[in-house]
Amino acid sequence: MSIKLSDGKSFARRYLKDDKVEVLFAVAASMDSVNGCRAFDLVSRFPRLDLLPCRQQTLDECGLAGGQLIMKLL
């Protein structure tokens, strides 16, 4: 899965289907140097899905398998 950060850079990493979506938020926050401590959401490209309400679900439950997520500052 690839995550595009707020500074325009992307990084890819593999995750388990049983990982919770909150793992993606933790990794994105640690990799983003521009965001600082601002709130953000992760959004899938297609089909469009805001992941903030899904933080406690697994990647499999949200139907996230590969693809790219985009960091959206709130």
C-alpha cells in the first residue's frame, strides 16, 4: 500500500489484512515531516473512502488491498 504525504512524497509498505486502519495513521504521522501535529485523514482514491471513521476496523473489513491513500489535512 502506498501513502501520499502532505509534502507530495509517497512511500510504500506492506501490511497484514488483519492490521487495523489506525496503523496506517500512525505510520503516516511518523513519516510526514510537514504535517507536525495537525489533524489529518487518509482517503482512498477509488472507490473514495475516508478512513478516519474506520480507524478501529481491519484493512480487510474496509476493503483496502493495495492501492494508494492520500493524506488530507483537516
